[in-house]
Amino acid sequence: MNDWKERIKERFKANCRFDFPAKDITTYRIGGPVDALVYPENREDMKWLVKFVSAGKMPFFVLGSGSNVLVGDKGIRGVVALTGKMDQLEVSGSAVKAMSGAKWDKLVQVSAENGLTGLEKTSGIPGSVGGSVVMNAGAFGQETFDRLVSFEALDEKGNLLVLKKTDVKYSYRKVEGIRGLIIISAAFEFEKGDKSAVLAARKEALKKRMETQPLDSASAGSVFKRPQGDYASRLIDACGLKGLTIGGAQVSAKHAGFIINLGNASASDIYKLIRKVKTEVKIKTGVELELEQILVGDF
Ligand SMILES: Cc1cc2nc3c(=O)[nH]c(=O)nc-3n(C[C@H](O)[C@H](O)[C@H](O)COP(=O)(O)OP(=O)(O)OC[C@H]3O[C@@H](n4cnc5c(N)ncnc54)[C@H](O)[C@@H]3O)c2cc1C
């Protein structure tokens, strides 16, 4: 084992894996080996890791639930930190504070159960809090930054920063100026609502998801961002691309905005299909679709 892997093993013991298949940590169920996968349990673990990779000038990537990434068939070089063990969440009045690895839907569920309104329509987004902050994830007219107040993050040298929502520029599925930062925790402020109405809205959002999304297949949600004044899924459907298949990758027949892994898709199959859809939509409608999913590794 390389010296650097030995040092990680020594520090993280059971909380690390080597040459671990990315397909086991992504919702696409795709991706080659990760050189070193580490599960930090707290700020100190993450800080140590950031300083370690920074000192060694090693490639470093953070993953939450892996629900918005396509990892290449050759995998990821260097170190990947998976935040899932940093998952504490606390409610205090109308405020909710969550560590970055907490499940987004847990945050929404707990706030709804406390009669807190503002994010219930985002129920069912299968990401982490950190991933949802980075992506400004949202659904049915509500998004992460609606209720975000501030977040803690580490910079590339391992310094802890506290950023207010107003310190960054955000828009639809886009947050600028946070590249290279590792989100540690996020604080949210809700409005007090009627508990049964909030829970009913949550139920409705989950039902809509079940009805419209191919939740029984592996995917990473919407492939493309919503173009101005339209929907990627509508354009893809109008171009007759529903069901289009390359290798094990298929444009979902249920929701044309999703590409699903039929079971044996490679990252290269998905990527080829993404390019094909993009090209066809551009030729037939003139619209340039922008990728929402994040490509990690070689493509
Ligand atoms: C079935 C399905 C439905 C979906 N529906 C929606 C939807 O309705 N709306 C929506 O917006 N999205 C949706 N998504 C996409 C996805 O769930 C969201 O984008 C989610 O917020 C991503 O979170 P994650 O933890 O999985 O991020 P990951 O996929 O793990 O990572 C995404 C990006 O965030 C970065 N990141 C993750 N955690 C951190 C951290 N702690 N610090 C710094 N960077 C970090 C990663 O480096 C990467 O660049 C869906 C996905 C699926 C599979």
C-alpha cells in the first residue's frame, strides 16, 4: 500500500476504503474505482483530511449522496470524502441546523413535523444537505436558498469559514463563488405554519414524484437544467427521444428529463446518450441544453 494510503488508514481506521467502486456510492450505480474513500465523522476529521490532501497536492473530491454525479468508468484518482457520517440535525424554534451529510429529505421531514413551512415541496430530493446547498437544489417552486441563512465551510487549506447567504450569488441550480469550499453545516430559518397543512403539502410532493419520476430505476435525477421559459423534459419528448437507448442507458419513458441505467450501463453509455440528446434537441429546437449533473473523472 502507498505511504499516503497507510497514513489515511492509520487516521481513519474502519472509516476508509481503497479502490472502492464508485458505483456503490452513486445513485446512477455507475463509476469505476475511487483510490481512497474516507468517511469523516466530524469537522476535525474533515479538517485533517483537507490539510492532508492540500499538503500532498492530491486530487480531492467531496460526495454527499452521489445523487447528482456521473462518475467515469476509470473512477476517481486521489481522495474522496463521503459526508454521510456527518449527519446531525437539530431544531430550535423555527431554526434548523444540519451537518452537511444529513439527508436533505430528513431535514424537510423534521421541519414539516415541527410545523415549519418553506421547503416542504422539496420533499423526496435524494441528496444530502451539503450537496443541496452546492446545487441550490429545489422542486415545485421551492429551493434550498429560500430558507438558507448561513453555512460553515472549509477552504482548501482547512480554515473554517462562516458564510451568510448574502455572501454568495445564487440562482436556479447555481451557486457562485464557493468552488473548492467544503460545506460542513448549514443553518435554515423557516416560518411557523399549520402542521397538518405542511405535512399534507409534503405528502403531495412525494406523491407527484412517485407518479412522474422513474424512481424504480437508477438515475441521478434531471440530466439538464430547465432552459429559460421551458422544460428540458418537454423539449426532449417533443424531439421524440423518449426511450432512446445507447448500451445500458435509456432516456426514461416516464420522464424524458431523466436518463436511467437499465442495469448494466457504463458511464460512457450515459455520456454518449447525454451528447446525443443535446445534439438532437439543438438541431430540432435550437435550444442549447445545459447539463445539471456533474461529471467526475475522465470523459
Ligand atoms: C430520483 C432523483 C430525483 C431528484 N430530484 C431532484 C429535484 O427535484 N431537484 C433537485 O434540485 N435535484 C434533484 N435530484 C438531484 C440531486 O438529488 C440533488 O442535486 C442533490 O441536492 C444532490 O445532493 P448530493 O448530496 O447527492 O450531491 P452529490 O451528488 O454527492 O454531489 C453533487 C455536487 O455537490 C458537491 N458536494 C456534495 N456535498 C458537498 C459538501 N459537503 N461540500 C462541498 N461540495 C459538496 C459534490 O462535490 C458535487 O459537485 C434528484 C436526483 C435523483 C436521483
